[in-house]
Amino acid sequence: MNRKVLFQVFFVLVLLSLISSTALAGSTRQQSVVQGVTVYAEKGLNVSANYFSAYVWSMALSPIGTIGWTWWTVREYCPNDGSYPVNAQFGGDANYNDDSDYGASNHINYPCPGGQKQIQNLGTHDFKNGTNVWRPLVNYVEDY
Amino acid sequence: MKRKIVIFVFAAAVTAMLIFLSQQGMFGQAQPDQVIKPQTTAGYENLTLDPTTHKPVPANATVQPPPVDEAQQLGVSSLLNDLKQKALTLQPMNQPGWYLFESEVISDIDAPNNGILANGAEIPTHYTQETWMNFDAQGRLIQQVTLMKTMEGQVFQAGVTSDGKGWNSTTGEIRESIEVNFSDMLVGLHDQVMDISQVSPVVINHDWLDGQDATLFVNQEIYQQPLKLDVLDEEVTQSMGRYSFNNENGLLVKYEIISTLVDGSQRTVLTTEYSYSGYIPEPSAEVAAYLDKVEGK
């Protein structure tokens, strides 16, 4: 076996390892500073064959006045036919003088016609400290 | 020779490191400067804490990774390919025009519905779905109307595609439509089972469904800690996905998810039954009305 073949095998192995270990879970995060405190707004998904989980997480490096989200929607979308077989809407949620607010929502994985599917984790986070406010829209969408 | 061994060992080490890092969630996002202990929001007690990142993860992220038997996986792929070929050969798209795909969905859950849509309409626990699709001579989708109906026949959600635009009745959103082919609709779910078999063991059984000779593909997930679904009162410890294909025509006829609850009992939380009507000379008047609605937008 020559060196070229070895490198090709190596490249395929690396690709396979990345695909198999990251395809079914992921998250997105935004960061800001609210009156001197660093804060993070994160949403993520974990998708298995039969169920899927979505989470929303607002966090700060030290307690701030208000931390949470103003709205949160988790839904499954079928791109082939434009339908939503799962649609969960949650109201706002807030913790006060705290450094974290977290929510998780677990659902049955519905089949979409033709198999293509999109899971959407959507909503606006809420951070207030003194007179400073940060309300980012953070959406995480995964196709599979 | 020595050099080849060194290259191989290096490649293996780098691969192992990449697998380890990606499984630890260390790609794709910055970690906070210090570890933050999250608090659980009331009503969401099902989080676990990732031991490496101290980051909360929903419980179903803790699916026990079962070993995938390569020989078994090969058998699954080969059988699915046979069914796929049979489906495409026996149900060819003979002419351009309208084709109808239907399903009936039953959810045995504790929640009164499967969620509230953006316009306030409920997704019922039992409903039917008609997907009318108009394909051109090359099998590419031109128009599409999906009607999700209550068992009393009321449309609670419609999805319409026309002129490259997709519209949903509950959100009013208009999106750019995606490319869909006739074969995607006929055998797309065969590919989904194939994908599942790559990451989770799938076993094959023979089955009889309403007198039809069928092949059953079953995958099982075991959770490291009980999983609290939004729509069930009791927690789930395991779940099983069952896909039944008709051996005569190669089409998927039934899909079920069976959950094992913490008390050991089992519940079929989802049953979807499929039927394919083939070519339909004209779409129904209801479908035509939805198309008119979108074409005016």
C-alpha cells in the first residue's frame, strides 16, 4: 500500500468520525455583555431515531437582575409538503438575581412524507441588568 | 516499511483524538470562561449535566451507544435496497400529473393534542394526511397540496407548493420551495431506515399485516436515565421504532414507536399507516381551491 492510499484511508476515516459523531446533535450560542456581566444565549438539539430534545439556556457569569427568555417555540417541519407535525409553543420564563435559566422539551419524532425533516428551536432570550437590556433572537435549525 | 507504520500510527492517533473531541462537544462553540452551574426551570426536571463541560443536556442525549453489527447492517441495507428497487419498478411514474400519498396518524399520549399551531389550531392525536403532488415528465415536483384533517374531515393544517413558493396555512409563511422528486416520495423513508441502521442496531423480522406479507425493521433505543416526554405523564426508559414494508410492492405501510415506561408497561405512542393511490387524473376541488389561494399571493 503506498502513501497516497494511506492518506486517502485516513481522510475517509476522519470524515466518517466527524459525520457519525456530530450529525445528530448541535447547538448555537450568542454572547454579549449586559451592564458589565458577560451573558450567553444558547439553543440546542439532540435528535435520535425515535425522539428529539430541544433546550434553551440563558446564562451569565454572575447573577443579573433578570435572566430567561420571552418566547420559545420547538417544532418539526416537513420541507417536502410544508407541514408542521409537531409544534410546541412556550411562554416566557425568567429567573431574578440569578445566573442561569434552562428549559428542555422532549418530543416524539414524527415521520415526514419523503423522509426529509427539519427540527427548529426558535425564540428570544431575555437579559436585564440595571438599565441594560439584551434580547437576542437565537434560532437553531437542523436538517436531516 | 517503518515509515508506513509511523504514518499509520499517526493517522490512527489523530482520528481517535478527533472522535474523542467531537463526542465531548468541543467543536463548533466557545465555552464560557468559567463553569456555571445551571438551575433547572420548574417543570423541566429531566436535564442531566454533561460531566466534561458541566453543561446541561436533555435526557435523550444520553442514549446508550449500542454496538452496530456490520454484518447485520449489511443485511439491512441489502434488504432495504431490494424493497426500494421493487417499489420503484412496480410503481413507476408512467405519466406527468397528480399522484396521491395518504397516511393516518394515531398518537396514544396523555396530552390532549400534539401541540398548538401558530394560528391557535390544535394538532389532534388522531388525524389523516393527504399529500397531492403534481410531477412533470421528469418526475420533478411542480405543485403540491397537503391537507391534514381531523377525523371529522376538517382541515386543520394545509401546506401548498406552487410556482416555486411554499405556503403554510397556520403560519401564513411563504418560503422558497425545495426540489422534490417522485422517487423521494416513494422511497424516501426507505433511506431514513437505512440512515438509522448506520447509528443504531436494526433487526429484521417477518410479519403479516392485514393479510399482507411484510418485512419489519426494528430499532431500539435505551436511555441512560428515564426520559420525560412533553406529551406523556410517565417517563420512558426505552423505545422501539417499527417500520413495516409490504413485500409485494416494496412500499412502507406502517410505522410505529413503542415506548417502555418506567413501570415496565409498553405503549404505542405513535402509529402511522400509509397508502399510495398512484396517478389521479384531476386533483379534488378542495385541492384546486388551495392552489388558487396560493397562486394569488
